[in-house]
Amino acid sequence: MTIRTLFVDDCFGRPETDPRRQKVDLLKAIEGVSVEELDATRLFEFKQARKSRTDIFDLIFVDYKLSTDASDVEGFSTGDQCESLVRAMCSDTPVYLLSVEVAAEREFERPEGFERQVGENFLSNPQNVYKEISNHKELRLALESGDCKQLFSAMGCSDDLVKSDITEALPARVRRCFNTASVSRQSGPPIVHGTKGARVEFCRWFIDLFYKHPGFLLDDRATANLLGMSLEYFTKNIVNQFEAARYKGVFSHTLCPRWWTDQIKECVLDLDDNGILLSKSLAEGAAIILGVPEGEKARCVRCEKLWPDALGFVQDDAHRNLHPVHIRCSIPDPEADLGAYFTSPRLIIDDESASH
Ligand SMILES: [Zn+2]
């Protein structure tokens, strides 16, 4: 497979010792990878040149920090505007925002208009680019086939109950694209097939649904909380025991680990030789079964008592960093309503309106 990438940057005068330059050069050295580089100041010319050839790239990277000098000349000032110019010609190609400042655990977030943001480390391993493009292709094939089985296969999901729940959780517009049992679909191609931009929309939907919102999949923090322990203890001491529950589907190579919620629970049940979970909550029972030391057991950030049963962010925290909290020590976030299959983060407030 030959993969075709485009890098839009305004610093192509970078010296050979520049880390970005070196990473792009590494990528170029891989057989079967074509790398086209475009100076951001020449974007308008690019638009002309591509008029008759859409979607010739598999993945496009746009550098976030476009220098103001170039921007003034060409009439755009941000990566966003740059993205919309690229998108105008390559509507079905994923566009990634490349930035040195992205923390790994936030790479699933997508600034307006982009499918994802990625940090420098994404390019450190050229194979990431290859895998990422393969994953996009898998998702596209699933969408174009209109067959749910292909979607589940792309996700590595084998549990029938989970499959059924995922089908239910699909937004109506997406569900209509698949031949699900619960929705009668007229014969013929799926409704979004061939629609301009539908494939990247599907990709956005996928990452939002499975990486952004805890539900079918949990990140390390949510998994640690579910198992009644601190995040640090989970990642240092426990994580290897749950390998069977690790999500290995599309985008798992390049995004922070995710865990199948149902599989985590099953793993704990399998380890529970003494029937501890018959009389304890999952968090308390798991902490006993896994031998979590007292100081590493999960505690509520607000009341400091054991077994927080949710994650929440402190009011006014612009970054919305999540902390373990009791449901009783927090309130629902009025802005979040994710439906039955997902858990919205709670709002941790200071005053006494959160009743004990
Ligand atoms: Zn509490």
C-alpha cells in the first residue's frame, strides 16, 4: 500500500537539525510513503492546482503555528483558516492539527474543523502514520459496506451484548448507514455513501463516541476509579493483569490506552475466587482482590472518603481535569447529556448545595 501524506507548514526553511524536519525526513525514508510538503503561503495556488483532483491524500497535517508574516500576506492568520482552505479541496481526507503543545492524553480532542490534534511524538514513530491511515481505511470500508459486522471488526469487539448496545447507541444518522436489525434499511447503498465529507464525519463521530466519552471504553483514570484505586497504582502495578480488557481496535495504536468496560468487570470476576464481589461493591471488592494498599485506594477529592463512584471536574477549571468524586459529593453537569450508554463527568462544587 502506498500512502500519501501532505504537510502544510510555513517553516520549510527548517534546518536539517530541526526535530520536525528530522521526523518528516524519517517518514520520507519509508518505502511506500509519499510525503508532499506545501508551504502555507502557497495554499491559494494549491487550491487552483487541485481543482480537478480531489482526495489524492490519505492524511493531511497542518502545523498549528503559522507565522504571522505569512498570514498577513495571504489573508489568513490561524491553523483553522488554513485547514478550511485545505478541506475545500480534500473534503474526504482527515486533516490533523500538528502542534508541539498537545498532551498525549488530549490527542483525541479535535479543534474545530480537524479530525484530531497530534503532538510531536506522533511523528516520532513513522509507523504511526502508516497505522493511522490503515485505521481510517478500515472505518471507511465499514461505512461504505453498510455492514455493522465490519464496524465491530474494526473495533475488535466480539461480545454480542456490547455489539447490540453499540448499535443502540449509534446516533440515528449513523445508524441509518448500517444494516442493523432495529432499523429497516432500504436496499441500495448506505445513505451517506458518496456524500462529500461523510467519511471524515464518520471518523469524527467514532473518535468522539469511543475516546472522548466514557461508556463502552474507559481511559486509565476511569478504569482505576472503577477498580477502587489511584490512577498511579493502576498504571504502575495493575495494568498488566487486564491486558485481555484492553481496546485494540482502530486508533488504539496512536491514542492513549482504552479499556472495554465490560471486560474489566469480567476480569475482576474471574479473579474473585472467594466470592468477595457477592457482598462488596465493584470498587471495594476489586481493591481487596487486587491487594491495593490502604494509601492507594481511591478516595473522593471532596470528602476524602473511600470509593468515589464517579469522575468530575472542579467548577471554573477551564481544562476540565477529572478527579475521583462521589456522586453524592457532586452535581450533574447541566451542559452534558450523553444518553444512556455514556457517563458524563460530574461537576464538583464548593458550596453546600451538594448534599451528603
Ligand atoms: Zn465524597
